[in-house]
Amino acid sequence: MQNEVQDIDVLVIEADAARAETIASALQFLGYRPRFAGKETADGGKGDWCAIYIGDVVDLDDFQRQLDTLGEQALHLPLLVANDAPLAAQLPGALPGSRSRAVELLSFPLRYEPLLDALRRLSAPARLGFKGAQGQSGMHRIVGASNALGRVNALVRQVAPFDSTVLVLGESGTGKEMVARAIHESSQRRDKPFIAINCGAIPAELLESELFGHEKGAFTGAISARKGRFELAEGGTLFLDEIGDMSLPMQVKLLRVLQERVFERVGGNRTQRCDVRIIAATHRNLEQAIADGRFREDLYYRLSVFPLEMPPLREHLEDLPELISEFNQRLLRRGLGGVRFSASAMNALRCHSWPGNVRELCNLVERMAILYPSCEVRAGDLPEKYRGVPAGEEVTGAALLAVMEGRAPVAPTPIAASVVHEPSAAILPEGGLDLKDHLSDIEVGLIRQALDATGGVVAHAAKLLRMQRTTLVEKLRKYGLQTGLQVP
């Protein structure tokens, strides 16, 4: 599986040999394949490219030659940029214009989790809920056919052509950054950078430098001048995520930029003008934060020119099939097998409250794809909290199946025995169920238990299940359970 995942290529441009080895090792660990300009791209840049990493660059001409090895692909691939690299300050002017180029900054010493998060965000428009709406407008839309998401898509289309500030509200995991990217992709600024920053993840004393940049010597460790996110986003869109977590002193400074469109770098006195569209997002109740004295009212009204609220997943559960399909496409691009959910599994998912929203669903699909690659996942295969029934019900269901097939229950228990004598103990859901599908779930669960107990030897598992080996082989083929089994 690892080799399959590593078919996803990342071009590494880094003159510092030690750092190049660090970034290459990290990419390999996360399942990507780092490739360096030269012999590895002598094939004309062919490959499944997902991003370009840019670190220390000797000169821009050499940098351009390395980009040229990818051909026209280099104009469209998203970028991972070392935030202390000289090129980071020149990035907007150093690269040819491209449509919808995303940029993520990396801090060193490098850690795996931020790198993985950055790679996920870079491909978010393609894999975390976006589809191209190939209509006359060519705009992007958020995946989902429900009325709730239809309203969101309509609002995105309405506000995208204008430079109005947008405030995206909603619970964590509902896709607020996806909405920001959709607005950017559908706007006249689509050829300029989309720069995102999480205001809650950066210490208050560092956030000013991250947003506005700093001059050399502005503070300890400022060994060179550096552009901030406002300058990097010039002409494009700046996404301020978790704006509700910004400190009050920083809110004052941001308010000035929104009002006057000017700022100064930390440690500098030269006023700079900026042409940036602001999209902010938060999961917090800002009106309550204002009442509590934690958020400035004047900043709130500056940001909420066009408020847009993302619905939680529990309010548009009819979008589950389409969302799962989209996440499967993402997994296939990464080299993982897709996953199918049976009718009973889908019913169980519809009963879940989804506190983590779309992000939680995305993680579940990936988890199931790893556990049951290219198989159909049934309700009994889901983690317990997603099944919507007590864990003991699987045991009672197994006993019920054994009775219906006229054989003794496997490993009878007090619970199972009670079902044999009191069939009514199995509770029928209020909305009913598909009995055939429900019994199939039970059968798959028992087959898997038998295979686990016998080390995957089909003949021995068949004896445990009191059936012919050929019958079990047919059931394994029916349910897609043949992989890795021993069939003597």
C-alpha cells in the first residue's frame, strides 16, 4: 500500500542539502514521493503531481529552470513554501500567473502534523468537498444537493464577483475554509494568491508579524526582513480563520487595515497600501463574545458585511452519499482503495449526530477504506459509536441468525440465550429496517470472526460455521472478503 501511495509526486526545490533531506524524508513518511529537478524529472515532468515545495533558492533563473521541468503543470500546482526562505518574500512576483494557485507556508524545524495539514489544505478544492460546476459561469460549488447547501452555493455565486468582506460562520468541521476557497475561485481574483492563516493557532505576540511582516532586527531572531500574509496575498484573498480567537490588541490593528487599507511591518515606519479581499471565519458566537468584552463590536461590523453560515452536517444528511463519493475520489488519488457502505451502514450513519461535521465524515471514510479496502462496509463494521445500536445487539443478532438457519448459536451467551427464547428482545427501529440487509450484516460479522479465529484459513472457518467450504467461498466472493485468505 505504501508504494501505491507514493505515486503522488511533490517537486522539491531546495538548495540546502540538509533541509532537502528533511523535507524529502517527511514527505516519504506521509506517503508522498519527493522528486528533485534533474534526473528524476528527465521524463518531461510526467507523474501524478500534487504540489511544489520551495525552500532556499540560489537564484531565480535556476529556480525557473527547475520549474520548467514540469512544463505547463508548474503554472497550476499549489505551493509549499518555507517561511524563512528568501523566495517567500518574492513569491507573488517571482512566479508566472496561474489560475487558482494555493500557497501554504511551512515553519522549521519541520513537524509532520503541520506538513500533513498543509498538504491537505492545498488539495482541499479538489478533495474536500468541491466540484466544478461546469455551467456557463464555470464556478465551483460545494458538494451536496440538499436545500441547505443549495442556499450556500447561491450565496457564494452572489458574493464572489464583488470585493465585499465575507464572514463565514458555522461549527468546526463544516467546511468554512472550503467556502472561502470557493469564493476566491469564483472571483476576479482567482489568478492571484489565496493565503490562509489560523488566528487561533498563532501566539498573540507573533500574529502581528505573521500578518504584517517585519523588518530586520525588529525583534530577537528577526535576522532578515520578511513579508507578512497581507503582502503575500496582494491582489488576491486573505482568509482569516478562527478570527474569534484573535486578541483585543490585535483586533485594533486589524480594524485599521480594514478601514484604511494600509499597514506597517513590525519594526518599520513605512506605510504600505494593500489590495486584498478579506474573508474571515469563526465557530464562535461573536455577538456573545462582544457582550462578554472579548470581541470588538466595530470590528464585527467591519467583517460581517456579508455573513454566510455553514449548516452542520446533521442538518443535511441527505448529502451523505455524495460526500462519501467525493471523499472516495480523494482516496483513489492518494492510492487508497475506495469504500462502499451498505444500506444498513448508511442508515446507521444517518442516525449519528456528527459533532465533527464533514471533517468527521471524511476521517471515517478514510478509516474504513484502510480497514476494509475495496469492500462493502456494513453496519456491524462501523466503529461502535456510529452503529446507532448497543454493542450487545450484534450478539443477539448473531444468535437470531443461527436460530433462523436451524443451527446452534456460535459461542452462546446469556444475552444470546435470551433472544432464542424471547425473540421480541431484538428491537425493531421506529422507521423499520431492511431485514435481508440486516441479516447479511450479521452473516458478514460472523464470517469475519471465524476467519480471524482461524488465521484466515477458509476450510477451518467453514468448519466453525458448520457449512461447506465451497459455500463459504461463494459467500466470501459475494461479500468481497477474499483478499489475503488461504483457500487450501
